[in-house]
Amino acid sequence: MSVEQLTRPVPSPVSSRVSGADADRSTGSRVLAVWCPDWPVVAAMAEENLPRHAAVAVLDKGEVFACSATARDEGVRRGMRRRDAASRCPDLLLIDRNPDTDARAFEAVLAAVEEVSPGVEPLRPGLCALRVPSRFYGGEAEAAAVIAERLVAEEIWDCRFGVADSLFAAEQAARAAEPQDCVVVAPGGSAGYLAGLAVAVLGEAAPDPREGQQLVSLLKRMGIRTLGDYAGLPVGDIATRFGRFGVWAHRAATGQEGRTAVGRRPPPELVQQIDFAPGLETIEPIAFSSRQTAERFVGDLARLGRVCSAVRIEVATESGWHGHRVWSHPRWFTAVDLIDRLRWQLQAEPAPDPVAVIRFLPEVVESLGAVGDGLWGSAPDEQIERGMARVQSIVGFDGVLSPREQGGRQPAERQQLTPWGEDQPRVRPGTLPWPGSLPDPAPTRVYLTPQQAQVLTGNGLPVTLTERGAVSGVPTSFRPTPETELITVEAWAGPWPIDELWWDAQRARKIARFQLVGVDGSAWLLVVERGQWWTEARYD
């Protein structure tokens, strides 16, 4: 791994190497920043099992939040709208941002770095920092090389490192490094290194991105283009004009940020494992012998005020066969629940030879206070939970579904079916306004597939809509489904036109909704699209 000593106002590599001894003599505390570029993309590709060369963009609120190198080569850039990005790269895969996925994936990076040197501080997914363990590894560059080798072993190919006196300078040095390489800012040279950088880097490093972008925009309008220009302003004027964040940015630009890496407390080891020697062949002895392990698993979480709502159970045999399955719970797992899942898993997927290892790994851990029962009770019956879980073990995890309400304009869109015990995010948040959605009361029976219908005028002609949305005649009779007879209309309301997805030629819909009540007391929700009537739902 090459090292660059940077002492000029504009960052430029120098062929001479900075020795670890010189760095140690110059200052007491140096910071090593570890940066993994495009981490949201890396985490999303790992979650979806996508190849490294795929063109991928992660979206946040309809805009590109991060994109892969392949997508950038095709012209995709951060901040682009979804449609613009797709037009630049037809093969672009669009994935919605999931901060939880980013954090979970970055945990593997933190664990790998902690194996080399403890005291890692995670700054955000994709960026962490630690004090340079130069004495132990023979120098700052050598320490970064060891960490890079460890990350590459975890298949983190694009990792970059920077060493400086302050956290901000170390991060900027890491952003200037090549993949698996390190840029070392000479001790005492942080101010000179930062002077030539554009003020736009303040927006990227700001704790509040919006506040950072506002400051960068203001500095550019004032003609301040580099950190050196900003560092030359009087501190008193900075505090008066730009406030607290401006003062922090000024200290960062002068290399006097004064903040070093503060190591995190390593997360507790929550995985529980039991080994059998010799291996066990039948299910009941395996389940009985695993009870204490399950109790320790639940007890360790309880001491931390946590519960597990999704667990991964792994089974390994003496010959090396491995089986695993992720189980979810609508509330949280007890020791009895874990043993039941283990038994059902062994029944559904028998081990081919004696079992040697059983391992319980928490997949989703939550605070007990967030999922506990209400004062008057709010949890489903325990027998129902165990019965549903038992059925899942027989018909499969996706064989038992539970409905819940979400947002949407059509009645069928407002239903979301999720596997029993899963707490998946709603595809269409119900908090959005959803203009054109059906007002209360909602229909009680919604057809999974709309039924072909017929609506007639008093002359027996089909009711149609004009280009301006007016009905061709008063509805007097209708047939809600092909199997029913014509029903005389007692009352009707509508039309309520909806012009949906007009910008997408493939999915665009232009419909009008009607409510019809028959003389028999039945009430129906119908829509007309391109002259064809359909029954969407019924009011019982």
C-alpha cells in the first residue's frame, strides 16, 4: 500500500513515505478513517444477490441517493430523478433505500476492523474511524494495509483509508485515496492539505446535510470557493454570520476540529450454540438437549431489555451438511417457542446424518418496551400464535398470510398480505394523501379480480362517458357480475374520474368510479375504463 505525504495547499502526492516512527513522535493522537464508497449500493446489491458489475441506483424520495460505478459510467448521477436516471441507463436496477439494511451490512465491516484494532467509531454506514494503531503494526500505512487485507477477505473490495490529525481531515484524505490504498497527511499538515479543497466537502461531512448544503450555497454566492478562503476569515465574523455550524466548519477547515475517534462499545454476543459429541439422530433428544441453550438465548436478551422477533436456526451435521431457516414471531420468542421451531424445522427438513451443532442467531432484536402488552392487553392469543406457526412449518413460511391496510386509490391496492409474524414495511404508506382514493365507508367485499359488469340506460343502451367526463344517459339498470340478473337502479353517484400514472405509457389508467344501489338493497362500486364496466367491490 502506497502512502502519500501531503503538505502543500493543494493535495498532491509526494513520492516520499512517512514512517510510523515519525508520525508517532509528532503527535499523540492520529485518526484513521475507513471509507467504503457507495455503501447503500453495496448493501442493496448484497441483499438482492446482484453481481458486482450490475448497474444499480438506490433511490430516496424519488431521487438517486447513490449509484454503482457501472451506472455512473452510463451517466447516472446522485440527485437525478428516477425517470432521468432510467433514461440514461435502460438496464438500471432501481432499489429503494433502506437505512436498516445499510447499517446491518456495515456491521460486518466494523467487526472486521475491530479484529485488527479495537475502539472503532461508526460515523455512518460506509464510514468509520479509529485511532491509528501505528506502534503495533510498524507505522500508519502498515496499519491501514492490515485493515485493508482484512476487509478484502470479507469481500469488501472498495475500501479507502486516510490518516490525519483530525477526523475531518482524515475523512477527506480517505476520499482522495485509490481503492485499497491510503493517503497520509503529514503531522501538523492538515490545514495545508485542506486549504485547496472545495467548500462543497463541508456539505458532505455535515451532521445535518440540509444545514451543510445551505452553508455551502451561501459561501459560493459570497465568492468563497475553497476551505483555505473560508479558514482565512475572522472567527468572530464567522460566529456572527454563520452561527454554530459555521464555527464548526471553520475549525474543521483550519485542521483544528479537536475531535478524534471515540471507540464504540462492542455489541454483546447474542448467538448461542450447542455441540453434540457424538451427534444425535432423533428429534426429541436434540430438542430436549437444546432447552438450556434456548433459555440462555432468551435470558441474555432479557438482561439487555431486548426481545427477539425473528431468529435464524442453523443445524449442522457430522458430515458437514448445513440447514437453516429464519422464523418470525408476531410478538417475541420464548424458550418454548424456540424449541418448537427447532422441532418443526427438523421435521420439515430432516438431517441426513447425526446432528452435531445447533445454533440460534437473532435476526431482529427489539426493545421490550416497544413490543410489550398494553395495560388492558393487546396481544394475540398464545394458542393462536403457536397454531399459526405450526401451520407455517407444514405449508411453508409464505403459506400463512395476514392482511393489513395500507394506502392506495383502488380498494384492492389498500390490502397488503404479509407472512404471519412478519412486520414488513407498507408498500404504500397510509399517511400519504392519495388523492382520488375512495372515502369512508370502505366496501366490505373487494374482488381480487374485477368482475365484468354492465350498466344500461332506460333505452337499454350502455352508459358511456364523454371526453369531458359526462355520462351519456341516466343509469337505470345494471348487472354487477356475469352470473347475476339485471338489477334496477334505485340510486347512483358519480362519476369520479381518476387519471392515474399519466406519465407512464405502459401503466397509465384513465377511469371513472360510480356507486350504484339496487332496489334489492345491494350497493356496488363500479368503474368504467375505455367503455368497459367492471365491478371492484360490494357494500354488504
